[in-house]
Amino acid sequence: MKSRPLVSFDWAIKKLLRQKANYDVLEGFLTVLLRRQIKIRSIPESEGNSEQADDKINKVDILCENEHKELILIELQYNSENDYFHRMLFGASKIITDYMSEGYTYDQVRKVYSINIVYFDLGQGSDYVYHGTTEFKGIHTNDTLQVNVRQKELFSITAAYQIYPEYYIIKVNKFNDAAKDSLDEWIYYLKNNRLPEDYSAPGLDKVAEILNYDNMDASAKAQYEAHQKELAISYGVLETAKAEGRAEGKAEGRAEGEEKGEEKKTIAVVINSYRLGLDLPTIALVAGISEKEVVGILKEQGLMN
């Protein structure tokens, strides 16, 4: 089967997949990943679903609600963040509280799935797909704490972990392009913006149809090309700032010692990022420090009042 030019998943989430007529694309992906049939009931209005995602830090997310009122957060992240695990926890927790109305009892807490598609090597591990759940283990017997019969009846669950958020991490860049099953076929598309030669995964037939660049009108094509250009520029700006900061930091480190060199490197990254026109949140991300520290450095260097 000839490979077709497809738009990237992040742009599709922003522009195409929020339309009810196109829900079957996301449903196919979620069905394959969660290993059960998923039907999207709605895409609620939320901060995560707003179209204000900053291309400079390349973060895109979308929140879905399925027919069982479970909430599914899909997030794409391109640039490395040391605190990304923390942000996963915050994102899932915030959704729980946002959808918990005042006066509700605790049994109304919604189930959340946090699906993280990352294009950097998050943490340390040899796999490219990870799944995390919450279980309670006995510290003396190592048994798993189970729910009782009454809880099973009341909450329609078989295990305690079904109440808590579940996390999926797909490390796209670790995938070796060998599509051995339906999930691999989806990851192949996420990585390459095209489909494998032979595929059968649910939703990918709709990807081939809906996300085909050749099928888009001139306006949509222009928007997509502008998005790709902005993405390339963002990468270039970030990598330039990092490279210049590393070079200056290494030079200072040789002269003044390793600890002083690291400090100088951070200052150099902040200065170069600021001169390249990055905003404060992005500078903080690149340098690995807080926005307050960024402001302090810029003031010390006379670059900000």
C-alpha cells in the first residue's frame, strides 16, 4: 500500500479531531491503547482543550469524555522537561477536582486516564510504552489490598486501582518502526506522519482519509504549513539557546571549576534565550530553573528593569 502524506497528530488534535464527525479517529487510538472499546461522548470545554497551546514549548492536549463518563486526557509533549512526571500527576489531579462539584460525595470522583505521547526520552527504561496504576501492597505479606463485595456492587469495580488515575506513556522516539501489532501501527503514524505499508488497527483507515494532506482545502493546507514552520523555528531557537549556553558554560567551567561552570552555563542559557526572543516560561523550561530565578538573572545582567 502506497504511503500517503498525512498531517501530524498534534495539529490534527488542534484543528480536526475535536469535530464530532471525526471522533472515530481518537476512538480507534484509545480502543487500541486501552484494549477495550472506547466511544467518545463529548470533548468538554476546558483549559487543556483551548487553542492557546504555546508552539514554543510544543505542548498540545485534548480532554475526552467516554460513554461511561470517564475522562481521558491525551497530551503530546515535544521538548524535554525534568518535572514531566510531576506535571502528569498535577494534570490528572486537576481534572478530578475540576469535575467534582461542590456537595458531591466522594463516590462521584471521576476515573481519569492520562495518556502522554512524548517525543523525548522520559526517565530511564528500555520500553517505548509504559502503563502505571495504583495498587496497595502489604509491607509484611506483599499481598494486594482488595475491595470488598459491597464495594464491588456499589461502584461496579473489581479492584481498587480502577478508581485511581491510570497513566500511559508512549515514548515515540524509542520506537524502532517495526509495527508488530495494532498499537505499533498507531505509534508508527505518531512518529512518522505516515502509515505502515500494511495496517489493520482501528481508526487508521480514518486517519488515511481525514488526515490526508492532499484532501485538505487550500486554507487548511496553509495553516498546517505555517504550523510546521513554527515548529521548526521553535526547535531551532531552543537548540541554539541550549548549544550557546553549553559552550559558554564549558568555557567558564574550565576556568572556574565545575560548580561555577554549571552556574555560568545556566546564566548563559538564560541570556541567549532572552536575546533570541523567548518568553519567560520558555526560558525557565530551557534553563531548568524557575521563572523567578530567570527574572533575577536578567536583572543582574542589566537586561530587565
